[in-house]
Amino acid sequence: MRLLLDTHLLLWAAAAPERLPVAAAELIEDAGNVPVFSAASLWEVAIKAGLGRADFTADAGVLRRGLIENGYEELPVSAAHACAVAALPLLHGDPFDRMLVAQALVEGLTLVTAVPALRGYPGAVRVV
């Protein structure tokens, strides 16, 4: 199964694995699963780190390199993904999370997230 991890799960997996929910760690470590990260997540990290957010202190370039070195697949943002956002119900206002939902739908991925509000979206959303 291809798993699209949300931004916080990526940050925790890379820099604070003890913060990962057990269910997330098990999914990531399962050899039958392929972890995927979105360019949108790195964009979110870059923007929020630049704003000085305490929970976004990672360097997006270093994070990207580490994820790739650890077997994660990179998912670019496409026009199809952007268009899919328009079809989503407005259950959650965070534009980065909404993009991840759209990407998961378009690409047939399971979105793994720590955000309970995403549970109501269509497609495979796994809240851990």
C-alpha cells in the first residue's frame, strides 16, 4: 500500500520518532507499504519555518534529502491535484491538508494523518 504521510507525521518520523503514534510507526515500518511525501508538505515546512513557527524548525531541503535516503517516494503537486481541491467539501480550512487529501484521491493513495478533521473526506484517510 502506498501511504501519503501528512506533514507532521513526516517531521516526527524524521526528527522525533518518539512522537509518532504507534499506528503510524507500524504502517511506515511495514515492508509491504511504500511511504510517500508530498512537495506540498515541504512547501508547508519552508513557509512555516520562515514564519518562525516553533513546530516547523526543519530545513525543507535537508528533510527532503533524508526522506528520499530512507526510501520515501516524492510526489510533486500537479494541476490535476490543484483542480481536485475544488471538488472537496470544506470540512477543514488548512490548504496544505486539503492538497494532501486531493493528492491521495487523484493518485489512489492512503492518506495517513494525525488530524481528526480529515476523517470526513472521501477516499482512504487513515487517522492515527
